[in-house]
Amino acid sequence: MKVKVIDEAHEKDLENSINTFLSNTNSDIIDIKYQVAIGICGEEQIYCFSAMVIYNAKE
């Protein structure tokens, strides 16, 4: 069993990164965990979109 952690600043970038990983791997996907974190720095909001893909690599 393996994991791939993907972190992006925008939702669409995360979506594209996950789709790219899934299309380039020949693995059995077990689960995908999704998380959003928000931070505030002064007047600016900082978002962090991340996902962990849990999979079994095929040989």
C-alpha cells in the first residue's frame, strides 16, 4: 500500500493534479482523502487544498 499527497493553492489545480496522477498510474485506488485549510494573514485569506490518494501499486 502506498500514498500520494498532493497540495495546491487552488481547487482547480488540485483537481487537475489528482486527475493527472490517476491517469498516469496503473494502480488500484483504495481511497482519496480531501482537506481544506484556511489561514488569515492581515486582510488576506490563504487557502490550502490537499488530498491524499491511498493506492496499491500494480507490478
